[in-house]
Amino acid sequence: MSLAPVSARPVRPAAPGPDEAELLAFVRRIAADDALVASLPLDPEGRTWLRLEGPGGSEAWLIGWPPGTGTGWHDHGGSHGAFATARGALTEHALAARIPTEGWKTLELSDGLDRRRQLAAGEGRAFGPHHVHEVLNDCGSAHAVSVHAYYPPLPLMRRYSRVGAVLHLEQVERPGEWE
């Protein structure tokens, strides 16, 4: 029996996932889908969510926000993403700096890094893999609904506490711990 040499097949690189602009276009399109947005059950006590299939293997969520609720400070484990408000308004507090994702527990922030955005229905934003923020429905009387998408799908989320200029890593959550 003779063995013929095996020729190596060219390996194709995996198709790149959606970029930030594609994720932003997706969340805006979904936020404009009144029937889908209306299908989300809203709870007066806590956030509700529905997992969606995002473009190109991304992870997506439709989220309902009762008045006064928020995420707390967090990052997205190195994923980039986008979100858009479908109903109501959301406030985002973010840091205008590339925050390292590993190797620290406490970080003192420089002056001038804080950014605040109000995102009314139909408005959205994209962000890169080092984005640290909190999102709030600081309206006292109405629910908000938003759409979020991440690529690659969230490998983890880091949760932070913040006192003044000091950001402190509190917890690392894995998929399934926030669903």
C-alpha cells in the first residue's frame, strides 16, 4: 500500500464579524420595529429583556427599563457594540479614554474624561472594545426600551464601582450570569 502525499488545502480566514457601523445600523433598524418593541413585556420593578439574533454572529438584546433603573458601570469584555433607544430616553455616562481591560483592580481617572449623552427614541451610538459606561433610565415616570448588539458575543462583563475619580473592579460576570 502506498501513501500519497496530502496536499494542504488553503485555509480561508473566517469572515470578519460586523463592525461598529453595522451594529449601529442593526440596532437602529430593530429599534424602529414597533411590533417587536411592543412585544417586550415590561415589569414595573426590574429590567426585562429578550435575546435577539444579531447580524453576522453578533449577540443582540431588546431591553426594557423601568423608571429609575440602570446598569451600573461596566464594560463588555473586549467586544465592540452599539445600542439605540426605541422608546423613552436613556442617559449614558461614559469615559472618554481607552481603559485597559485587564491587569488592574483600581484605577484613578484623570479630569475631563466624563461624558454624558442623552439618547431619545431613535438615537443610538456605537463603541469600541475598551468602552466603560453606565446606562440609566433616569425618567421618573416612563419605561424606556432599547436594543443592544455586541461582537464578538459577550465573553464576559466586568462590573465596576465608582467613587469620584476612582474606578474599582467589583465583579466579573460570565454568560448565563446576566441572562
